[in-house]
Amino acid sequence: MSVPSTVAPVAAPSRETRQFAVAFVVLLAAVAAAPFVAYPFFVMEALCFALFACAFNLLIGYVGLLSFGHAMFLGSASYVCAHAAKVWGLDPALAILAGVACSTVLGVVVGALSIRSQGIYFAMITVAFAQMVYFLCVEAPFTHGEDGIQGVPQGRAFGLLDLSQPALLYVFVAAIFLFGFLTVYRAVNSPFGEILKAIRENEPRAISLGYRVQRYKLAAFALSAALAGLAGATKAIVVQNASLTDVAFPMSGEVVLMTLLGGMGTLYGPVVGAIVVVSMQNYLAQYGQWVTVIQGAVFVACVLAFRRGIVGEIANALKWTSL
Amino acid sequence: MFLGHAITIQQLFGQLLIGLINGSFYALLSLGLAVIFGMLNIVNFAHGALYMMGAFCAYFLLHEFGLNYWWALIVAPLMVGAFGALLERTLLARLRGLDPLYGLLLTFGLALVVQGLFQNFFGASGLPYAIPPQLSGARNLGFMFLPNYRAWVIGFSASICFATWFAIEKTRLGAYLRAATENPTIARAFGLNVPRMITLTYGFGVALAALAGVLAAPINQVRPGMGADIIAVVFAVVVIGGMGSILGSIITGFALGVVEGLTKVFYPEASNTVVFVIMAVVLLIRPAGLFGKVA
């Protein structure tokens, strides 16, 4: 590694930045072209799940924390957003913010309790907390139990954009997705992100260097919860409902699958994985429970033979480091 | 303050009994998880699915082969345990030396496959399994009726738990096992076949889950989703008790079942969440669990 010069008025873009830029242009083109190729509502849902997976990947990929309960953030934000838009009649943008606020607070509380444990303990604790949130959602009156919150109005974002028009809704959702994606990119490629990676690689050494690792982990957990909530709240506006599916345990497993399949610790992996998993569910829906069997088999195959994931394998083949 | 008038003594003891029954299942399942964790250092996410397989196994033995409950009690754990040992040999063994999180992910995938297959063939609804005739009926204890089958479940699972604890802590075989857990390399140098012990341990932990499944079959209906429903609570039990403590997982299992039962009497709304609330409190006070050693 070369020693960085102290005076760099116009820093030439590094190889990593260029590689990221190329891939990002591809992503932008794909997001722009997708609604003309596939059913727009399907694409919007896929974008929400892609953001959800990116949020999850921030923890497993860059801090090494496997959360097996991320549905609690997706689902709770989705409920709060749906309730805020339907019952309180809030502007959809504000309703989404309310959902994000809820998942962030939940993330801080759950994070504070669980980050003291590591590895599999952490995973089990998140499973248990997610189950608790699930039961709370089953019993809380405002979620309407099995029925969920139906008929959420899409309304006018910022009082201007009429989100009941599919084209505007698509732009709105795509903008939220790109915002979330770039937030993850920015967080990972910042001094904060470097410390997170240091914690992942060797936590005792990070502690010995004087970093308060618990604070960094908590911040990463809260950021991940907030972005997962952003995905859930946006999804509530897109599909116009919030239901127990989003907060139930299988959803926590699905986001793990998306990230594992796409490539843990890669920026684009969760996006690719989410699109594959959502498409798989969509096209195999007629086969009922076989979807679960196939998902399980994909899990097993990924863990045994394919641990880098799709994007990880591509990056490895191209020797690109920053996908 | 707690609706003091409405609780009768029968209700209280009735819920205590249900709590002890659930506690037996929690204890058997978390014991199996603890045994597997000690040896393989992985959390067996497939534990719930294997518990469900145990119950289905009992159902098939009765309806396809005419083997009654007592046979199922022996045959089902053996069959499911052998299946577990096969999984360990063919799949889990490949992950040795990797981050234990991969073991968790692999067993989660296996759980999805097993559960999905059963749901495909049997739907989501439950199949009935009759209480064996020798254990039907109930006896009057004066303050409550005690169904014989429930008394049997509690007594039998407590004995199995105690026997497992005894075997691991007090016998020569258990000493080998503990040695292999403590330091597999040195245990191998002393001539122990550690890979075989790992396979058998996994099989044994799985057999405990299947046994819990057989015991549960006459009480809860035999459903493909029964494992997925219980696994999160069992994880919470293991976190509360502390991983790696055999006795701890047994005591915590029974105790939390009772606490859950009592919550149903005094504050029913919280009965589903009480275990998780206790977990949060324990994590605040003793992050390593009640019986766990602080790392």
C-alpha cells in the first residue's frame, strides 16, 4: 500500500472507486430499465427487499454480527407507517419517517441488550427478541392481528407527488432505495466503516487500540435497524398493507438467504440476492411449500459450496475488491 | 391487583401442570441443544424440525406399522437420531474449522427443507395421536385432577434429563465426552475417536429432540409447524440458562415452563412474551446466562 500524500488537492479516483462507479452505473441503468421489463409493482417490492437485505448485510458483512431477527425492524416499521398513513392521515413521507423512527428506537433497545454477546449467542438472542416483537404485533390492537392493516392510502408525498400514479410511486421508491444503498456505501467506506471491519476481524485488538467497540456495534445495529425500517415502511406504502408476514420469523430467515446467496460483505450482493429470492417466490408461488424446500436447499448449497455468494464469486473472478 | 376473585385453586394448579409439561419439552430440547453445542460448537437450528419429525415418526409407526406408543418411545428417537447422525456425517462434518455461524445457517436450511417437505405432504393442520390406553384417565389429588399421561410426561422427561446429566458428568463415557469437548486434539492423541464421538453426540442430541416430539404427540397435535413454534422459546431458554451448562438447561427449562404457566393465570396477555422479557432482564444482569461461565 502506498503512503498517502499529505496534500492531495484533486485526489485521483482509486481503482476501488472506479470499480464501484462502474457497478453503480449498471445498477442505475437496471433500476431505470426494470419497470419496462418487469411488472413495476413487483420491481418496487423487490427494491424494498433489496434495501432490507443491504441493511442486514451491514451487520453480518461488515461487523460480523448475524441477526436472525431482522423481520422485527421491517415489520414494526411497516405497521407504524401503515397506521400513521391510514389512521393519523399523515403525508406518506412523514408516515415512512414515523416507521423508521420506530424501528430505530427498537434497534437501539434490542441492540443494547444483544451486542454484548457474540456469534451464535447474538443470533439466538435476536431470534428470541424478534419472536417477542411478533407476539406483541399479534396482540396489539392497532395491528388488527391476522387481518393486518389493509387499504393503506398512498397519498401525496410532500403534499405534491401523487403516489397513486405508478410512475411517480416508482421514482419515489427507487429514490428511497438508492438513498439507502448509498447510505450503506458511505457508512462502509468511512472511518466508521473501517472500525467496524476492524471489529469484525479482531475485536480484542480493536478494544486494545482504544476503540469503544460496543458503541460502534450499537451504532451499526441502529443504522441497520433504521434502514430495515425504511424498507418496511416503504413497502407498506407500495403494497398498501402491513401484515404479520413482514414481522414473522420466516422473513428473518429470508433476508439471511438473500444476503448469503448474493454475497455477504459485498455491496451489491444483497441486491442481487434479494432479486433472485423475490423472483423465485414470485414464479414458484404456485408450487406452495416447495418454495420453502427450495429455499432450504439453496441455503444448504450456499453454505457447503458457495460461501462467497453470486456477487462474491463474480468479484473474485474479476479480482474486483469493492463490489 | 390481579383479578383476585377469578382464580380458583384448580385453575392455578391446572396451569402449573401445563407449565411443567411445556417445561419438560423445553428442558429436553434445550438439553439436546446444550449437548450438541458443547461438542460441535454449533447451534442446531434444525432442532425444532427434528422434534417435529419425532412426533410424525410416532404417528407413522402407529398408523402404518401398528407399533404402539411404547415402541415409538424407543424406535422414533433411534430413527430420527440415526437421521441426525447421517446429517452430521454427510453435511455438518464439512464445516469443521469454519466460523460456527455457518453451522447455524446450514441447520437452518435443513430445517426449512424438512419443514417444507412435511407441509407439502401433510398440510398445516394437525393429525391426532391418541393417549396410550395404559395412561388414559386421571386421578383425583383432592385439590385437582391429574391426568395420568401428563404426570407420566413430567416424570419421564425429568428422569431422562437426570440420566443424561448423570451420564455426562459422572460416567467414564461422559468423561471421554467432556475431554473431547475440552480439547479435541489431545483427546485424539489419547486414542479417542473424536469424529465418531461428534457424530454420536449429534445423533444423541437429536434423539432427545425426537423423544420430546413423541411425548408431545398425544398432547399437542402432530403438526409440521410444531417445531418452528417452539424453537424461539427454546433458544430463549438456552440464553437464559447459559450455553454449555447441562444442569442449567434442565433447570431453566422446567422453571420457565412453570413461569409461563403462572403468567397464564395471573396476566394471560403476557404469557407468550414472558420468557423473552425474562431473557432481556437476564441479559442485562448476567450476559452469560444464569448458569453460564463468564467468558
